[in-house]
Amino acid sequence: LLKKTIARVSKSCVLYPLHWYNRSALCNACRMTVTLKLTRPDDLHLHLRDGAMLKAVLPSSAAHFARALIMPNLVPPVVTAAQASSYRDRILSALPDDQPFEPLMTLYLTEDTDPNDLSAAFQSGLIRAVKLYPAGATTNSASGVSNFERVRPVLERMADIGCPLCVHGEVTDDAVDIFDREAVFIDRVLDPLRRATPELRVVMEHITTAQGVDYVRANASGLAATITTHHLFLNRNHMLVGGIKPHYYCLPVAKREEHRLALRKAATSGDDRFFLGTDSAPHLDHHKESACGCAGCFTALNTMPLLAHVFQEEAALDKLEAFTSLNGAKFYKLPVNQDTLTLEKSQTPVRFAKTVVSEEGDVTVFDPGVEISWQVQNHVL
Ligand code: NCD
Ligand code: ZN
């Protein structure tokens, strides 16, 4: 059957490499439907919020992802093991009935973090990582770290026990241009920190620059990076040309086109140091469409179809599973999910829901601004 199938493949087919990849049907160029069956993905950087917002956005993640690394930047932040445990319970009780979804918890690093509390939480499996926000770098980061020397004992303990540090990599120095803040962070903060604690396992979260990609590539072990869906679509022109688009504003802010291309290359390369962290970060529309709008794009609902679109454009559909379902699990030393998710390319563009409705107001779903013809099979959005 496989031989027969391959004989019918059009040589000009953009999905040609995929036909050699197991478990896939055929494509449009060959006048057939494409389905792509993946190991069920994990989202290794997700903001679920709390209360009414948690209830509204959690079903979007749980519908497609087996697990997600849950960011701790609530107000007040999730700082102690006890807080992480009760946040986990709130997430589990907000899940739709019989929906299997595992929240992987994190702690928010402060200058007062207790290394013993952290260490017990990691060793019991309650938390999987600790998140470093430079104070003032992004949404709800006021309790973050100002003096990196003060967290050195905690970082050393984390290195000893193998607990990964997830880093929001932007300096907060007023003198540094917002578009340079990631690159400067690497030189001024990240590299010295890693040299001082070389055994520490580090994830550079939501990288947005070629410098971020290069820094990961230049370092052999213990360093990885998450890449978001929206940064594979957006450069700063998309956000600013022809009128400001508040729903494209996130932190780190989208950069020049050359950086978007570097991120695409890294994400679709199959290199196991790059994996998906959507950074899906819902805010009520009136908080984004405002004179001082919040940072964050809500991408959980349509991330998988959007990624299929990107990977197809890059002729790398055979690398999608590594990016969404294998590389992250490997870094976090988690078993690969047993379940699967099937993506399907249709003949006509897919219309995703424009908003998710919470009891407190609407949340706009990320619109990439291009037609998408992929969708998750058997899933009404
Ligand atoms: C995130 C949020 O809203 O919590 N915002 C964002 O723009 N990504 C915080 C963060 O991850 O920086
Ligand atoms: Zn985030």
C-alpha cells in the first residue's frame, strides 16, 4: 500500500517529505486530504491565570495538550510549595469533566525564596521548574529579582538537585532600548549567571532574537529555549505599521524580520534544544485595547493549526512532532505522551473562534493575519 501511495505523489508536492514520514495521508497537490498524526503535544510555557479567566481559557489548552508548564505570575505570585499545590488543585478542579491534562507547576523566584521549600517541592514532583523574572520586566513581575547575587544560594541548590531555571530574558534598565533588551540580557545577566553556576539547567523562555538562537546553539548541554507560536508569525512591522495592533503586543516584543526568520529556522530544525512554549497569555480585551495596554497574546486555542501552517511553509512538517511533543519532554525528563493528536489540512480556510468569553469579559484569540487551512481533527473550535 505504501508503495502504491508513494507512486501517486506529485513531485511538485510541497508536502513531499511528509509522504515518507509514517502515519500521514496525502496532500492537496496530490488532490488528497492530509492528516498528520502527532504524539500529543506539551506546552512548556503557559499562563492560565486564576478564577474566571482560568475557567475560560483552560479548556483550549486541555483540548490539545497533554501537559503544560504553568507560569506562576499570579497576583500575588506562586512563591511557595504550598501556594503551588493549591494553585494546582484550582487548575484541576477547573478542568472540564474527564479531560486528561497535567499541569506542571513552577515557583516564582524571589530574593526571599527558601531553598529547602523549593527543593522539597521539586523532589516530590510538585514543581518541575522555577521561573526567574527580572523585577519589572513583564506582566506581574514586581516581586521578581533585582539583585542576582541574592539568589545565588538558591540557584546553587537548584543546580545540585537538577531543577531547571526558566528565565524571562530581558534587562529592565531604562537606558536599554526595548528591542535590545533580550540581547543585552544574554551578555549582562545570563552568560555570567551560567558561568557562575555551570551545572544549572536553564531554559531561555520565549526567545525572540537571532542572538537568543545563537546563544543556545553555541552551548552544548543544559541549555534550551522555548519559542512561541506568535513569534513565528510576527515581526515588529505587523504590530506597528498601518495602526498599532494591541493584540500583537507581547513581551518580549516582536523584533525585526531577520529575527523572526532565525526563530523559524530554529523551531523547524529538529534541534532538540528548541521546543514549544506558547506563552499564551490571556488578558481581558479592555485591558489590551487601552491607552496602556497589557502585554500578552492568547494563542492556546489555535496554536497547533498555526504551527502546522508554519512548518508546512518551511517544508518541515516532519519536524513538527519534535518541536511540540518530543524535545520539551526530553529536556524536562518527562515520559513521552502515549496519546496522539491529529491535524488535518482542509481545502478551505478554517475559521477559528474570534474570542473566548469569560465571566469578566472577552479575550481575543490570536489572529495571525493569514489564512490557515489546518485544524485539529474532530475538534469543533
Ligand atoms: C505574560 C503575561 O501576560 O503574563 N505576558 C507576555 O507578554 N508574554 C508575561 C510574560 O511571559 O512575559
Ligand atoms: Zn510568559
